[in-house]
Amino acid sequence: MSLLAQLQLADSAFPGGLYTLSHGLESYAQAGPVDVAALLEDVLLHAAGPGDATALVLVHRAVRRDDWDTVVAVDQRLHAIKLNRELRAAATRTGNQVLRTAATVFATPELLRLVELTGAGATPGNHAVVLGTAYAGLGVAEDGAVTGDLYAFAASWVSAAVRLRRLDFRQAQATLYGAGPAIERAAAAALAARDPLDLYAATPIADTMSCAHERARARLFTT
């Protein structure tokens, strides 16, 4: 059942709102030609991996030992390293959408506790933190949880590339498969984390692109 629950949470049909995000790709596409595969690898290794994936792992461990102070600390740290308003808003909006649905569908004590904390304003409820909480409560192993989440991020990325007409459907699948080694490296680094201070993101150009996206006159995606 834990595997089935993980597949359900990772499915694009789960109402989390990821389809509204380009993860910064739209700004690059507007600026000119872009190597989608190379950019995806960079984002996996320098943002999604050390940021969101690491947060998921740390929250998963904290929830398993009933350490909600650490859950809040990780959530706040993840929120702080998202430097742009657009990225912070997207992470908490999708996170809270997933949380409301998951708490209804699965109704684990862990998810209900996070609902209380976010409802009281004690923690932002970033997407990765919600998933870490959900997977811990559902008994999904942390290595499978983080690998699956990074894969879902990559799948969302190539889906955005198709909608932006930077890849066709076959190229998208080849790009997704080609991202496998970067996903493995990012997952391994996330699993090696021990402390909320291990969370970071080092993508200054992507942050700049996100700032430009906030002011774009026409946008297909919210990020």
C-alpha cells in the first residue's frame, strides 16, 4: 500500500498544481535558445537536489521520530533559500494544495499534524515538506521517496518544455531518461544530509530569470 500511495502522490493527476509551473524554464525560453537537458541537470544538482529533495529527506526523518520542531526548522529554511517571491509562493501554494487533498485521502496523524501547524501559521508548508511528511506517515522508505520526488520534478520539467515547444513528445521522454544519472546523484547527496543547514540552492542565473518572469508581459506558467 505504501508503494501505491507513493505512485498516487507522484501522479500528475494528483491535484497539486505542478502543471502550472515551468520551474524557471519559461524565462529561459523567452530569452532565447536553451539546452533543456543541460539546464535540467544543473537545476537537479544545484537547486532541486540540495534544496527541495534534501528538505524532503530531513522532514521524513524528523516525522518518523516525532520531531516537529525540526520539521518546522526545515520548512522555514527551505522557504528562506527560495530567494524570489514567485518561487516561494509557488512552493507553498502547491504544498498546501497537496496537503489539503492528502490529509483527506490518507488522513494519517502526521498529515493532520502538519495541517494544524500550517493552519496556525507556525510553518509555511512547502511542497517538499508536505511530501516528506506524507511519505513518512505512509511508510514510504526515504530513498524511494526522494528518488521518486526528483523523478516527478524532472517529469514536470520536460512536460513544461513540451508545452513551451522546446521539445516534442519523443525528445521529452529521451530527456527524462537521460536525466537518470543526475537524479541518482541528487538523491544520494540529499540522503547524506544531516541538518537543516545542509539545505541550499546555488542557481544565481535561474534566480535572475525568475525575477524577470515576475514582470513578463505574457506568461503561460506561474513560474
